[in-house]
Amino acid sequence: MEIWPGDAYPLGATYDGSGVNFAVFSEIAERVELCLVSRDGEETRVEMTEVDGFVWHCYIPGIQPGQRYGYRVHGLYEPAEGHRCDPSKLLLDPYAKAIDGQIENDPAIFSYDFDDPTLRNEEDSLGKTMLSVVINPFFDWGHDRPPRHEYHESVIYEAHVKGLTMTHPDVPEEIRGTYAAIAHPAIIEHLTDLGVTAIELLPVHQFVQDTSLQEKGLSNYWGYNTIGFLAPHNGYASGGGGQQVTEFKAMVKALHEADIEVILDVVYNHTAEGNHLGPTLAFRGLDNASYYRLVDDAPDHYYDTTGTGNSLLMRNPHVLQLIMDSLRYWVTEMHVDGFRFDLAATLARQFHEVDKLSAFFDLIQQDPVISQVKLIAEPWDIGDGGYQVGNFPPLWTEWNGKYRDTVRDYWRGQGATLGEFASRLTGSSDLYENSGRRPYASINFVVAHDGFTLADLVSYDSKHNEANGEGGADGESHNRSWNHGAEGETDDPEINALRHRQQRNFLATLLLSQGVPMLAHGDELGRTQHGNNNVYCQDNEIAWMDWELQDWQQHLLEFTRRVVTLRREHPVFRRRRFFAGRADHGGESSIGDIEWFRPDGAHMAEHEWSDGSASAMLVFLNGQAIPEPDERGRPVVDDDFLLLFNAGHEPVTVTLPGSEYGQTWRPIIDTCADLLTSETHAAGSQMELGPRSMAVLTHLREEPHATPGTVSQL
């Protein structure tokens, strides 16, 4: 075997058609061996003698894609000093673009003795751990182009590769649960018919099956346990040997052809190696003190703001380089359109405090590639000062947890004041406007993967996580849910009718709020997890979508499609700028772009904004007072709308505004009515709004606007 010096850049294994350049960082290493592993498990060790800037490198002619490899690092093993080099453990390449296999629950992957953790365990991990794979980087992208949907025109659909596709009857069984299944016409047709513009995939970076879950016969379903930041998860591909890369690219290409963006949920805050008792798989054995935040006065332990056992060291330039190289790779080579950053507050912890101007955000801001894609923060972690909703830099959007909590409270009749509800409905300018951001900085959601599904939110008062094997200790206990009279499934037709109506209320509120709506997969179908609000370990029917729909589920799907259409066709529901007035007064001002009324037709009194008594209200949206121009600089003119809300348990008689707001109004949504009539309502007239319901009325004009919207009866 010829061994050439090779280059220190790029990091990872790079195939050029003639051979492969290998490069790996370790500042603490005294010696590094590249280990080539054959199909039958035979290992060939290659001494890496070239080192530049702590990057060990070599080039081997003749190596082909599909070659499996790893590293053995010789150096200090002194946990009390923060160093954990262990050449008995075959290590993954942090820059591996494909990974083969999964870890086994075997003592060999741990560097300590289970009976006495102070003793070394030098059992070889080869055969019990995962292997890096050399890939062929070449792929025919054809005429692939990113859709580049503007935020204000976006509807995001959060989905799990396996959960979305595993039981779909039109997807061939052999590809269910894979990237190829997402690309199947049946799934793409569902997404396009629903009207979503982007699919946000739960983690698809290579993740590890926790040994603790394996012991219980469970698995890491969600995937928030990353070990390979440049590798697509091999469990979502129909074959190994790097095939997951090709299948992932084909999925992105198919979604782009359908004008759907691909956003990845990424986990750069920690790795799958866990705490000081975790396995030695990659970073720990390469250079523990460079990759991880260690406790200052006890470097044998990890500083943990993620609840997973460790946190990456965000002030180390090599960690920052890894993250930036990973992000850039997924955009330039895998063609993804954006990222949702899990526990993003941890990324802001350059030291101990959360600093939104940390080095990580500086790097993102100036990067010509990453700064141009969608960047969505989960703006919290579990550390001190970790709740940072509204505090991320202008380039970023955020999961708006305050929107979720407020809307849940409003529709269950508890908690939210009118001012708080009005702020969330109108884009949360109280959170985002002062930092120079727009309404689309708010990623609005009522339900996400973590917690109850929408159907369960209206069916359970308490979580039911018995299947997780933790005695009910896991999962959120304060869910702001309401079972409407019975815990779980019931045959009571009145309770079921109310639950179905409440799901429509949540969906209509979400889709017609200012900001960017995000649906959780299956909520348009009334998907249930039977009260389990933490299915992170349930890779089975509890977490998968059930595509066999009852009549009410089909009606819910049709309702959701039509409300998405209403949003898409009417810019008054997706403004790019905030309303002129104060957030806690629903944006109301003398401009008249939005106005709020009591059920009796009078404007809201001052005291009503700050108390919790306003469960019913009318909101006027002025289609002629949209301040921003369209993409060609022309005025944006739309129809006028009235949004009617009643969170009370009794019907409410409402008086419509006077003729200055419109002569005639036609209902186009009524969550309390199975079928709308053609009845219209005159200005100043009265109409009944059902209990726990929402309605939308549009103004019928004699003369069409310059750019009229098209209203469908919903």
C-alpha cells in the first residue's frame, strides 16, 4: 500500500477519483492510526505521520468509495485532567460523510470498567462500534434549484422520516421509513395538496441508539443523539455503503421539483457520547478537552446545559469549524434549504452565560452561504438564563413558545389576557420589533414533535407515558391541555364533536396568525399518540402516522387544506411588516389596518386589554392598509376580513361593525358549522357565534381590487 503525505484540508475522507485524502484533528494526540476495515472485519492500520496545525493527514491511492475506516488515537488518558485518549477504541471520523452500522450495548465501547469506573477497560471496540465510510461525492442534480420561498409565504410541516411514511398504503413496503419514501409521489402529493412550502425533518444526522434504551427494548426514535454531523442517518436508507447519501440527495431533488424546501432539525449542542460514563465513539477519544465543555474545577465531568450529559465547547475554533463546515456541506452538497437549531441557547454559550453575539453567531452572520438559508432557533436550553425567546439576532427566526402557550390557554378558557392573545395573533411585535425583525421572525406553532399531538391536546388532561418505562417521570407535566370531559378516547358524541371543533379552532388560529405557521405531521389528520407526550423512544405505531382515516379525519384534512389556501391567496394574513399600533393592543392604531371589537360591536375598552374577561371578540383586517409593496414595488391590496372568536362555553350574539367597514359580509369559515350556507350579513347586523368556535367573514365589494384574492367557501 502506498501512503502519500496528503493534505491537512479538507478534513474528513475526500475521494478525488484516484484515491482518498484522510485528515483528522487532534491537539492532544501523540500518535494517530488510520484503520481501514474490510468487509469481513479485518483491520489494516496505517500510521499517520504528517501533522499540520494539529491536523493529522495522509493520502492513499487506490482507495475507493465504500471503504470503511476509523481512527485509533494514542495519548493521555487522564480523566481527572480532562483527557480520555484510548487507542483500544476505534473512533469515528467527525467529518465522516457516511457511517455504517450501529453501536452494540457492549462493555467494549466504554473506556472504564463497569464494576470499578476508576479502572481502564482496554477491550477492543472493533466489531461493536460504528465505522466511517468513504463516499462517492458525485451526483446528477440535473436542473435542481432551491425554491427559496420567502418566510412570509411559508407554511412549514414538521415531520419524521419514518413516522410520516411507515404505514402509508401507497408507499411500497420495502422503502417505507426511508428517504426514498419521503420522495415517493404519494407523500409529495399529500404535502402539495396540503399546501406546505417546506418540510422540516426531525434529525437526520447520523445518530446513536442509546445503550440505556436498548436495555429496555426501546430505541432512539426522534434522533436527538447525533454522532455524525456530515452523515445522513443510515437507518433511513434502504442500503449501506454510503447509499444513504445518494438516497438523501434524491429525496431533496424530488421535493425541490415539487417546490418544497427541505429544512433540517440539527443538534449541534451536544453529541451521543453522553456524560463521563458514556461510550467512547469519536470526539471523547480524539480530543476530549477540545470538543467538550468540562466543569472548571472537575474536568472529569461535563458542563451540561442540554440535559443529555455533555455540551460542545462553543469557544473552541475547531468545534466552530466543524459546525460551520457541516452546515455549509448540507447546503452546498446536499442542497438543503435551512436549519432548525435544537436547544440553540447552548450555541450562544461562548462561556457560561447566553450571549447572542457569541462567536457562533458572528460566523453565521458573515458566511456567504449559511446566512442566505432559513435559520430557525429553538430559543432555549435547560441552563441558567436559557429561555431566550425574542432575543436572537436579526438574521434568525425562532420557535415562538409564547405563541404556543398563549393560544393553548385561550382556547381552553384559561390564563391568557386579551393583550397577550392579541400580541401573538398579530406577529408578536413585543418580542421581535425592537431588534429590527419582522412578523416572520415568529415561527408560530401550537403543537410540535415534543408533547401532545393536536388530537391529544384536546383529549387528555395528563400525559400517559407508561410505555416509555420511566414510571411517568419523563415528558412535560404542564401541557395546557384539556380533555373536554373524558380522559382519552370516548364514545360520547358531544365530547367528540367539541374536540373536533377545538382542533379546527387551533388550526384556523395558527394558519391565520401573522408570522410563519408550523404544522406537526399528522395534526391535519387528527393523529393520536394515545396520550404519550414524549415518544422519543417509541419507534412503533404509537408514534407513526395512521393513514386509515375516519370520516371526521378526512373532513379535518379538507378543512386544513382550505385554510392553508385562504392564507396563501390573501396577503392580509401574511404581512411582512407589523401593524402600526402597540402589541398589547393588537396592533390597533389610527391608521386602521387592524381594529378590535367587543361582541356588541363597540371597540375594546382600555381595561379589557389587560384582564382575562374577553373570551369573545371580533378582529377587522383592512386589506387596503397593507404597508409593504409586492416584489415589483406595487401596492398590495387585498379583501377585508373579520375574524370572530368565542372561547366561551355558550354561544355569543355578535354585532358586526358599521357600514364604514363594509356593507355586506359573507362567512367563509365557521368551525362550528359542518356546512356553510350562502347567507350574508349586513353591516351592523347581528349573528350568532357558536360556543368554542371561530368564524371568518369576508367583505363583498361591488368593484374588485387591483389585485383581488380568491375566496373559497370553507
